[in-house]
Amino acid sequence: MKMQLEKDSIQGSVNREADFAFRRKFLAALVASAGSAVLAACGGGGDGGVADSVADRQRRRGGSTGASGSTAASSPAASAPATSTPASTPSSTNNSSSGSTAGVLTDTSFGVKGDGKTNDRAALQAAIDGSVGQILLITGQCRIDTKGLDLRNKSHIRFAPGASIKLLPYNTDNYEMIRAWDVDGAIIENAYLDGSKELNSTKTGELGMGISICGATNLTLESPTTINCWGDGIYIDGSFLGGTSWAKNITINNHHAVGCRRQGMSVISVSGLTLNSPIWESIGGTAPGAGLDIEPYNNIGVLENITINSPTTKNCAGPGIQIWLSDFAGNVKKTMIVNITNHVDTGSKVCAYSVQSLPNGSNVTGSITSTNPVWGRPLAQAYYHANWDPAGPKCTVVNPK
């Protein structure tokens, strides 16, 4: 099965290379003309080559744990995150959703050092495995390799004020720091994850994720911070086990992504997603470079009941929010609902909001609505809507400012 996925991956990359070369060239022309053209495709900043498609998930499925080809260093070097924003260090004033210590197990009781240099991945995984049904409290400055951590059903992880998990030096473009794959009822509070992009010896690729949510159900993330990830701060998709197991009933409050190379968040397939007050800023390094990118990779997945309340996008290399549906069209009829309220964008390079690339005869219906957005440029430059099936979802912007 793995060999077939990798084969599909290679073919997918070949099929999309021409499309993404066009997107990158178009972006360069757009920037050169100061945004005066009508945008036919939104891409992002670059690391010199043709960017991998956000929708090209098959390559990632062929090596999903990040262990293959990963070479975490045994003696990490201290390095400041590549951002000067307030999110560059863990806050000592993070508020947990519960101050209770009842049923709390500390990570140190499982041998986690949290000293900022020891590879704590194995001990942290043992702590996750051994704390199901209780709260696991992360207390120190943990370092891990790119093999990453797997949540379990009903995992409940809480980061103490100032606690964090940061990658050791590595040489791969493919990792997930925390995987919520096919689990139910997991909760993470106040996570602070540093993807250490400045410590990556690889200079290309885009598949290093802070939190990867695939096929999970009834998941809650409270105030997660994801900085300097090689790919996305948070990635949401269907199950890697195949079939029609979508991510369902996902709630993410106060996500803050800073300095990630590809996206603050990517949404590929989900049924029931609520995002409250996210901030996605200083995103860029490979295309599309969006704060949020909603981009299915085929006609199988779903985009159902997506609600985004009060998102803020700042200084993204691509669009602040992008919805790109070229691969969603197909024989299976799809109805998608996306509601965005009070979106604020400042300084995103391409545009504040982009809804594009749904071919005629797509078999996709529904609605995509942005209400009361505040965009720091004239509407004609802030909102791009093009290459759209006239029978596709109704796209509406209500009361823009």
C-alpha cells in the first residue's frame, strides 16, 4: 500500500508541476504590477523552485511519520526563533481552561527532562500513553526529534505557563510534531510548538507540520501556538486509513501561528470545524504562503459546516485567507458551507481574501460568505474571485470595510 501511495505521489507531483509553475510566475507578475491585475491564481513566496501543491497529499501519506530520512541531532544548538513577535517565546501568563490539578500527571513523572537539550520524545510518548483518562501536564522546555508524538483516544494534554516543545536540529521536510490521527475526544490546552525551521538542514519542501489532525473526531485545541514550522502550523485532513473517515467536530480556539513556511493552517477535508479568534501572521517561504488555505486534494473529501469567527491575518506572503477548489470538482456531488465573520487583514502581500479555481461543471454547490471583513486596502485589491463555476457555491462578501 505504501508503495502505491508513493507512486501516486510521484504522479501527483508531475501532474501539478505545470500548474504551480504558472501560479508562481503569475504571482511574480502580479507583485511586479503592484497588484493591478485581476488575480487568476494565488501563490506565495518562494524558496527557488516550483512549490509542491498544497493539495498534493499523497506524497505525505507515503512517509507520514517523518521518521524516514529524519536525522535529529544529538547535541542541539540553542537558537532564537526567527521572529520578533510576542509569540517567539512561550508566555508565562497563558491561561489554562481549567486551573484544577485533580487527576493531573506531570510529564516529569514519566522521565521527561524538559531541560531544553535532552531529546524527550520517547519519554513524552510514554507520558501520553500512560495518562489516558487523566490530564498530562507539560512543565518544561522539551526538545524532540522529528518522529513526533501520537495522541490517543481521550488524551488530555495541558501545557503549564512557559512550557514548550521544540524540534531538535533535523534534516527533513516531512514531520508532524503532534499527530491527532483517528482519535476521539482529545484535548490540548495552551500548546506551544516550535518547528525550528532555522535548524533544518534541508532547504526545500513544505511538509513539516506543528499539529496534524487527520480523521480525528470531537477534538478541542485551546490556545495553541505554532511557530516556525517547515510547513503548516495546523493541518486538517481525512483519515490516512482511507475510506470516508473525515475529521469531524473540530474546535480550535485562539490559534496563533507565526513564521510558518507554507500556511498558518491548511484545511483539506473536514465536517464540522469551528475556529475562534485565530491569528496567522508572517507566513511565507513556499507557496501559497497563506494564513489559512482551504484546498481539497480530490473529489472524495468534504468541506462541511466550517465556521471561522474573527480571524486575523498579518503580513502573509500569499493571501490572508485562500479558498482554492480546483481538485474538489468531480463525479461526486459536494455541498460546502464556509462562513467567515470579522476577518481582519493587514499587510498580506497578494490579497486579503481569495476564492478561486473551481472549473465549470464542478458538481459543487453551497455557499462561501465573508461578513464584516476589515481589509487594509481597497476592495478591488483585497478580494479576488475568479475562474469560478457559475453553478458553484455562491460567494458573498457582506459589508466589507
